Amino acid sequence: MAPDAGHGRTDPFAPLTSEQLAVSDGHALYVESGGRAGGIPAVYLHGGPGSGCQPDHRRLFDPERFHAVLFDQRGCGRSTPKGSREANTLPHLIADMEVIREKFGFERWMVVGGSWGATLALAYAQAHPERVSGIVLRATFLGTYDEIEAGFCETLPRFYPDLAEDFLSLLPDAERARPLDAYWRRILSEDQAVHGPAARAWHDTERILSEHKPSRTRLDLAAIQSGGALPATPYMEAHYFVNDCFMRPNQLLEEAGKLAGIPGIIVQGRYDLLCPPAISQAVAERWNESEIRIVEAAGHTLYDPGVRNAVMKAIADVASRIVK
């Protein structure tokens, strides 16, 4: 670990520490901390599954107020083995968070996450409520097949019919009745000629759905078929989604009562096509200490107008509600 001297840092958002932390089953996680040692403990959970933490995520936390930890989940970002799906399940990620918390000596910490990060945040808080001082969610996702099916099979053709045709065009007619299963089967194929185009099409379609004002609304089918760089997230998403995110049906809603006593704020884009407001509402109805803050004219991503600022304010406000 490479500790910072603390005083006189030219960039208050620079990492205090960074390391490769060995966990179980041969995995090593990239873990960094920022802010102020002795500040309010917090952890940031990135999305995907399959993405990674970014430098800007440190800037969500006031460096004078928080001691924030960020990490790349198993197989993601700078963690190794890169892309590995072996011993990579939701229970593994929850256990990894406990290893990280104990390493930093935090008795409790605030948990912050968006999209898949919100899924992991809820699952962790329900498994270890005594270790959670507060929760901030963005774009709540409960990890269910129904949510993914609604996004890709109902919302997609309703809002982007041409894009929906592009998305289905990669599948033979016989498989278009259940396109999610067909895509995930292809993405997890060992044949690059099979998984490459499917992963690119999935990634590009998901990205368009995630932005309130996407720069393009069609797939570049020639580029998707011709090869080139492969996105990381579709492979981890397919692995988790074919396994129902390693949860029982409706697990996060059914166990929402375990969040009792934990203060929380849910930041929700009004026009989020992947994680619509109804999902956040369903969670809030079962979690009395939570409130929903709607960001108008925003969709799914952290960088739609107003969302990032709303998340920063939510983090600061939940910190003020934490009982010492």
C-alpha cells in the first residue's frame, strides 16, 4: 500500500492509498481510498456488472469530510484475473466488501452505488445491516429477469423501434421470441466469431438506452460484425444475468425490511429507460427511512444533466443523518 503524506497534497481528490488486495479463490482486487483518514467511512460500488471504478467517482465525496474506498469488483477494471468469471458471484462480492471493510478498520460505512452498484449495495446492506451507516442509491436495479426483459423487449421497441430491429437482426428468426437468452448464450460462447458481434450489439444497445439524449440511435451493424475492440461489461453481465444475479426471485424486495433504521436517499432519473422510477418506488415503499429524489430531464447515467450533482448532495445529506 502506498500511503499519502496527507498534508500539502496538491490534489485533494488524489488517492490516499492504492493496492491489489488478495481475496479468495485466486482473485486480487484493485482497491483505493481517498479523502481524509479519520473521515466518515464510505464505499463506492461501480456498475455493470463488469465496469470499474473511475477517478471521477472519488470526486463524489467531499475530501475533507469522507474517507472513501473504491474498488474494482472481481474480474473488473484493474482487478485480476481480468475478466474472470470463476468464483464470481454476488455472495463473493459481498464477502469481498467485508474483507475490504475490515482491512480499513471501519466498524460501519456508508454504501453508495448506482445501477448494478445499487443492486450490490442493497444485497450487502441486507446481509450486513449492522455494518451500514447509510445508503445512497442511483438508478435502482433489483437484478431480476423481469427488469431486463422490460428494458430490452418492451421499452426498447416502444421508444426506439429501428434500434430494436437492429438488435434483433443479429438473431435467427427462431430465437427472436426470447432474445435475452439468445444474446447471453452467444456472449458466453467460446467462439469469438459468435460472442464478438453479440457483445458489441448488446453494449451499444444498452448504452443508447442509458442516455437521455444519445448521440446515435441505431447500431452500426457493419462495425459490429467486422471485429475490433471488445467491450468488457457484456460478458460479466451475461454471466450474472443467466444466473439470476445469484439471488432468489425478488430477493431484494422481500428482504427490504432488513434496511430498517438505515437512512437512505435514492436518486432517480425521471426518464430512466433501464431502471425506471417504479423500481425505486417499490424499494422506498418497503424502506421507511429512505426518500426518492427525482432528477427531471435525466435518464440512467451518472452523467445525464443534474444526476451527478444530485448524487453528491445525497451523499452529503445522508452523512448528516448518520447516528454516531
